[in-house]
Amino acid sequence: MARVEYDDVSKRFPTQDRAAVDHLDLDVADGEFLVLLGPSGCGKTTALRMLAGLEHPDHGDILIDGGSVVRLEPKDRDVALVFQSYALYPHMSVRDNIQYPLRIRKLSPAEQSRKVERVADLLGIRHLLPRRPAQLSGGEQQRRTSTRSSGRIPGRSSRRFRSSSV
Amino acid sequence: MTTRAESRAARSTAAPRGASWVETVAAHLVFGVVVLFFLVPFLWLFTSAFDADAVAYIRVPAKPTLDNFVRIFTEHDFGRALVNSVFVAGSTMVLDVVAVSLAGYSLSRLDLRFKSWIMYAVLLLQTMPLSATMVPIYGLARALGLRNSYVGLILIHAAIELPFLIWLMKNFFDNVPRYLEEAAWLDGRSKLRALVEVVLPVARNGIGVVAGLSFLAAWAEVLMMIILIDSQDLKTVPLAFYETLRTQGGYTEVQYGLVAAMGVLYAVPVMAIFLATRRMMVRGLVASSRGL
């Protein structure tokens, strides 16, 4: 986990006349579990996406552990995001889906398999590993989605947090 | 017991009455005529190719022979023409797939203020007939030293098809949800690799259509070929057809047998490709029409 700060962050989409996020100041402590609640369209998802690097704030700064991440690409920010729509790669098996971030981090094939199996056991989806996302039920897909971020923790000193929009 | 209003409503929303047998027969007749219309030239093609004294109408060869096929390879260097055509069309296909993937992806994902203007401009470019642009293209090719070279042929063919294919691919990419590549970015992939590993596989029907169309366009292209090459080494199949014209004593004679033989060998790869990619192309073309 890590400490997150939003410092006077604003974002307005070109097609809208009202700001999606308007001068947001937010401090989230290390290990804190925070829930953003609000009516649809109030900027919850946009704020999370800016943290992940999928949107760029017009104004203000976002800091993780005291360091500004605004200039970093999503892949360099070490943030895990659980998508509302599951975001499973449809052309890969469940095993490959889970393995994808591990592969990018260049773990050895043995390491990768070990982690995949451990996470699959944790969530009880071991039997689903060879299947494609299209063959899974909704609940199974959800479990698989949360493994994406889980698969990345153990053994690495990476900062990881989950942002999930419901 | 149902009221009058209810039964009327039920009748209007009921499934349409099945076609009468007259309609079915009539429909099949029309289809039959259309199919025949398209198949007849192939009938001529396949009968005349094996006929030593082929003529311009369909008739069963008196003495079926493979002589035509032999002659086109020995006398008219058809082998080279075939290889050239395959090489040029194949390279055009590869170049187009790469260029169109990048351009289509950018147009789909980037938030540009004048995006719709750009899209319409791209589409407008496609409406330019080749006969209007062939003179400037020739001048350009000559200035750049692209005449009589594979590079020139491939580049120009790729460029001709580009506007429409970019527009097509952009629509395909629009149908791939963004969260897939975003998930890949968060997993740690660079944008280019995410495109290749995650987005393209999902859009592969579109790629199939682009590949098929660009290959076929280059395969069938005659006009640019005539303009750009006069070297024997580079000739492609459409040009080889012209060479079968035999001029003797002041009048030009068409050697139908040779033409038909070349035609058979020319058409067969196309049929093979279609059969192989049929499913992908149908899915792709249906999907693209839905997007319009």
C-alpha cells in the first residue's frame, strides 16, 4: 500500500461545460480503505482514473508516497485498477490473463506458474484456468478480475492499490 | 374470450405470414439468373483454357489439352509474372495492415477537435478516380525514381487503398472497448505493445478484411502497372495478358487459349484466399456495416 494525495486537482472534459473534478483535495493514508460514494456523474471514476494515469488532470497534482506521478505513464505508476466492466482479455485463457502482468515483469516461467496457481487456489478458480473469459459466469469473471491485481503483490516491493468503481 | 381490440393487436404483432410458394420460386429464379450471369465467364474460362483452338464463345474443346498451360510458362514467362504479382500484392497487404492499424487506432482513440473533418477528408480522398490521379502519380513516381521498381509499385498500391481501409479500421477499433488496452497499460505494457498484444487480436476480423481487400486490389490492378512498368522483369499478371496479343501481317490476334489459361491461374489463388478467409471477412464486413 501507499499514501495518496490529491492536491487541488481539476479536470474538465472538452464536451462538458461543468468540471468533472473540481479542485479536489484528498489525503489517503497508507493502508487506509477509502470508499467514494456519490451520484453518477459526480467525478468518482474520473478521480480514480487520474490516479491510475488513464486521464490527465488539467490542473493540480497527484502524489503517491509523496512523489508526484502526474508525469508518469500508467505502466510506470504501479497502480492496479479493477474495472467496472471486468476488462478481461477475451482472446486469452484465464491463466494467460492472470499471467500477463507477471510476464511483463519478466518473472521466470516457473515463478509465474507458481503465482498463478497460488492466486487461483486462493479464489477457488483453479479449474477455470484453461477456459476463456466468455466461458465464465459473471461471478467467476469477477473473481478472475480481482486476481489481476492480487497476482502482482507477493515478493515485490511494489505499491499497489485497488480502485474499483461499482 | 378475447376482445376485438386484443385480437387485432395480436394479429398485427404476430409473425409475418410465410412466403407463398410462388414467391419462393420467383426469388430463386432471380437468384439463379444472377448467379448464372456471374458464372458464365468462368465457364468460358475453364473450357477455353484446355482448348488448343479456343474461341471467344463457350464450346467444349474438341481435343482437350494442357498445351496452353505449358506455353504460357515457356513462351510468355508467366511464371515470373505470377511471382511478381504474388510478391507485390502480398507486400502491399502487409504494408497496408501495418499502416492502417496504426492510423485507424490513432483516429479511434485520440481526442481531436477536428476528428470528424479528418474522417470525411479521408473518405473524400477515396472517391478520387485513379484515372484522374494517374498523371500526377506518374510524375511523382518518376521524380522519386520509383518507376520500374518493386518499391514504387508496392508503395503506390498501398497508398491507393489507404483512405478507405483506414476509415474501415477506425470503425473496427471503435468497437473494441478502451478498458482492454487500459488494463494492459496498467499491467505494465507500453502503448504500442498493448495495441499489438491486446487490441489487434480482438479486432482481428477487421484486420482480415483489410488484408483481404488490399491484397485483392493490388492483385487486380492494371492501370498503375501499365503506367509504371515497362521492364520485362517486373511485369505482373495483368500485363502478361497483354503480351499474348499476337500481331501478324497487320492485324492483332487474341490467343484465347493462352488468355484463358492465364486467367485460370490468375483466378485460382483468389478463390483459395476467399475460401480460407471467408468466415473472417463475412464477420468483418457484417460488423462494419453495423457500425455505419
